[in-house]
Amino acid sequence: MSHVGMKLNPGCDRHMSAEGLGRAALAADYESNQKLRTDELEAISKAVQIVSQKLSLLEVNFQSLLQLRKATSLTLLRSAKNDDVLKAKLLGFLQGEAQRLKSAALTNLLEPVATAALGKVRETIEGVIQRLEEQDNQDTEKQTWCASELKSNEKNRRSKTVMVDELNADIDRLNTSIISLGEDIGSMQKDLSDSAEAMANATEIRQQEKSMNAATIEEAQKAQAAVLEAINALKEFYESSGLALVQRSKEPAMTGAYGGMTSETGGVVSLLETISADFARLEADTKSEEQSAAEEFDKLSSDYKINKAEKETDLKHLQSTKVEKTSQLATKGSELQSGEQELAAALQYYEELKPPCVKGGEAWKEREEQRQEELESLKKAMDIMSAASA
């Protein structure tokens, strides 16, 4: 339809003009309300940040506070409210776990969770989880090392203690043996000295006896020769003087005539012959005694030499054994000194292992339990975040 040449109705024109003015007013009100709402959100966000920074995070009920972000539309406002609700829920959970476990690691997370963006919060929690797991691995390695070192040290201490005890026992036995050998050597040397002295005295007595027997035999022989010479002289006298015939006659001698020493004469010769026989018997007895004494001395001397040789052999063996035992004692003493030093070193190392491995082992169990509960709490916090974003 062509509008050319048509005339406008004045009433209609006034109606259209009023409708346009109403729409313009609504648009202006909407813009004004949007700006006011945005300014309000900014003010609330600033207020929340001030409260979070100034007050103790452990004493604030984060579930009643929502950190709102600046938004330029109703959609952004709704998203900011959801994030703040999630952070408040997360903060409430972490605060409760930190108080329950008395955990410094969880307590230190509260401020970053309250002030950082959700993406940064996730990274922060993951970093803490990684750090706790690394600490757990380090403690596990340390405990493994401690267990190995303690076992090795215990075995070393036990073996060194046994070695030192055995060496002390060996040294005691060697000392006792050396003392006994010394006594035996002294006794043997005294026996040899006493035997030598007794043999020297016997030899001296034998020499004196031999000299006396030789002198007795010589005197007896000389006496026999002298008596024989006297008998021969008397016999020669009697033969030359004729008195021997008178002495042999059975007739009585003539009165007044000298007949010699009749019975007396025969008695003198007989006496001299008896004396000669006595000296001969003395010579024979002395020779017999000398032979017996010589044989007895030879046996005594032979026995002495045999006994001396045996005792000297035994003495050398005792002395050699004592030297050997003394050498062994010196070696054992050196080994004992080294063993005691090694045992002392093992005991010292055990004392060094006590703080980190013995006492530290008990503390490690407590730390391990604490760390596992902290890790469990952090993983639950990650679950909270994951559930909210699903």
C-alpha cells in the first residue's frame, strides 16, 4: 500500500509518542539498576577481602562469608557466587581438619585458599600433596637405611664383643701358662743346679777317696817289702850263725851254751810274716774297695749325665714353649687392642644411630600417621573441588 499523500492522524501520533517515552524510561532504569548492582558487588568484595586479611582465619566462620568478584552481568554474578560458596565450603572443611589434626600444613593452606582463585587453590593443594608424599618417601628411605644400619651394627657389635671376650680368655690362659712354665723352668734349673752341685761334691769326695786308697795301697806295699826284707835278713843271720840248726834240733841245748832266741826267734819271724800278711790283706781289701767305689762312681756319673741330658732337653722345651707362648701373648694383646678399638667404634656408631633411628623411629611413626591423615584430608578437599566442578 502506498503511503504517499496519506495524512497522519493527530491522535495516533500522540499515542505513539507516549509509548516511546515509556520504553526509554525503562531502559534508563535498567541501566541505572545494573550499574548500582555492579557497584554494590564491588563494595561487598572489598569488604570481604578486608575482613579476611585483618581477622584471624582460624576464628572466622568462612561458611558465612562469600568473597564476591566484580561482575558486569547477572551471569557473572551467579558464577562468582558459586565459586565463593565452594571456597567457603573448602575453607570450612580444611579449617576443621587443621584443628582436628593440629596440622600446620593444613593451617598454612587456609589463607591461600581464602584469597586465591580456585585454579590457584587447586595447584596449591596439589603442591602440598606432592610435598607430603615426597617427605613420606624420604622418611621411608631413611627408615629403610636405619633398619639396615642398625641390623649391621648390631651384628658387628655382637661379633666384636665375642671376639674381645675370646681374646681376653686366650690372654688369661696364656698368662697362666706362661707363669706355670716359668715356675717349671725355675724348678728344672734348680734341679740341674742341685744335681750339678751334688755331682761336684761326689766327684770331690771320690777324688779324695781315690787318693787315700792309692796312698793306703802304696803304704801297704812298702810295708810288705820292708817286712819281707826284715824276714830275709833274719833268715840269713840264722842260717849263717848256725842257730837255725839249733832251732831245728829237737835236742835240748847244752847247758851254758847260747842257743839263740829259740821260741822267741821263731815268734819274731812268725810275727813278721803275720804282719806282712796283714799288709797284703790291707792292700787287697783296699784295691777291692777302690774298684767297687770306682764302679759305683762311674754308674753315678753315668746316671747323672743321662739325667742331666734329659733335664736339659726338657728345660729347652719348656723355654721354647714359654717363648712361643710369650709371642702368642703379644699377638693376642695386639689383636685385643684392635678388637677393643673396633668394638668402641661400633658402640660409638650405635650411639650416633640412636637419635635418628631409635628415638627418631618412634617419632617417624607419629609423623607417618599424621602425614597420612593430612594426605587423606587434602585428597578429600580435592574431591570437594572436583565434585563442585562436575
